Amino acid sequence: MRKPIIAGNWKMYKTHLEAEDLVKALKEKKLPAGVEVVLCPPFTALATVAQALAGTEIGLGAQDLFWEEEGAYTGEVSPLMLKALGCAYVIIGHSERRQYFGETDETVNKKVKAALRHGLKPIICVGESLAQREAGETDQFVAGQVEKALAGLAPEEIPQVVIAYEPIWAIGTGRSSSGVDANQVIGLLRRTIAREISEDLAQEVRIQYGGSVKPENIKEFMTLPEIDGALVGGASLKADSFYGIIA
Ligand code: PGA
């Protein structure tokens, strides 16, 4: 049985001071059992959020990492540094990183391997553009992204992986995918993992939906069998709306 995971991707929002307030407000609410909750603040707020989360069940994640452990890589953050701060998760290959920062399937694969090597669980983002959807290329494109992201992983690493299916046209637009469509694509991704790796391991991988998830539409996704939670952007920036999704 896969445990649903709701992760908040704060993107480039919240100073470490604002982050502390948000965590404080979230801690006042009672988390339901049976759902894993993860916060992914910007790098500059990770230490503060880690401290504020101490003693809670809420996990910590980063939004990116570099694949080397250390070295002359100005501006980059290594898996060792994230691990030392108490991160359990790291988002990899978000479409904004692919679009604005030149990430490719190859760099995503390197980052996934580096994360796993250091005991960080990757939340790997995949998703098609509107043009690809309209051209009927969604299935082939996202299955290819998943195959390339997971290439070369050891079988025992596969259950550590979380995948977030995030159609680009649904991110931050208020226009979410329908639950049925998201469930169909996520089912396809699971079958891709089954074919490439193994059926049993594919059944263990959690695959989230992301893109304009709100308290008002989360049920539409969570009632469908293939969808194991959500990666939430905008609605994770306020305690009430993020809690509304978790609850
Ligand atoms: P959104 O972002 O919830 O604001 O659409 C989701 C994401 O980019 O992870």
C-alpha cells in the first residue's frame, strides 16, 4: 500500500523569517494519519525550517541539488549539505528548472543518482507542454522523461523514488488537469516503470500529480487509484490552503 505524499514546493518565495511563521501556523494544525507531508522551502530557509520542524512528523526537502559532493562549483549546493541540514527529500527536474536553467534529462539523471547515493529521496518532475498535449505527444514524452530519469538505478533504489507528474500548462495557471486525465498519464508512467524495471517495484513507486492543486480540487485526484498525492506550489504558501489539501 503506497502512502500518499503531499509536498509543498515553495519555489522562490519566503525569506527564512517568513518561513518560520508559516511553519508555526502549520504546526498548530493536527495532521491526519496516513499521509506524509513534506515542505520544500528555498535553500536559504532550510536550516530555519529544519529547526522549526524538529519533533514533528513533517519532512523537509530541497528544491534542487548539484551532483558533486564538494568542489569549485560557485553557487551550487551539494547532497552532503542537504543531508547535514536534515533534508529527506529533494525535488529534481522541475519544469521551471528545465525551462530557465537548462536542465536536461541527462542532468536530471545525474542528480537523481547523486540524491540516492546520499540517502535523499528524489521527487522527480515530469510533464508535457500545451503544444505537446495538443499534438498528442504527452504519453510518449513523459514516459521518455521517466525512463531517462531512472536510467541506471539499482532495483533497490526504485522504491525511494517519488515522481511528480506536472503538466506544464497546469502549473501556476489555475487550470489543473482533470483527475481522469492525470490518472491516465500516471498509470502509463507506472506501466513504463513496470516494463523497464519490474512490476513489483513499479507498484511501490509513489507518483504525485502537480499543477494548480487546491483544497477545492484535491479530492478529484486523491480518489483515483494511480495518484499518490500532490506536489503543491501556490497553495502551499499559506497554512490554511496547504492544510486544507492535507486534510
Ligand atoms: P502550482 O505549482 O501548484 O502553483 O501550480 C506546482 C509546482 O510547480 O510544483
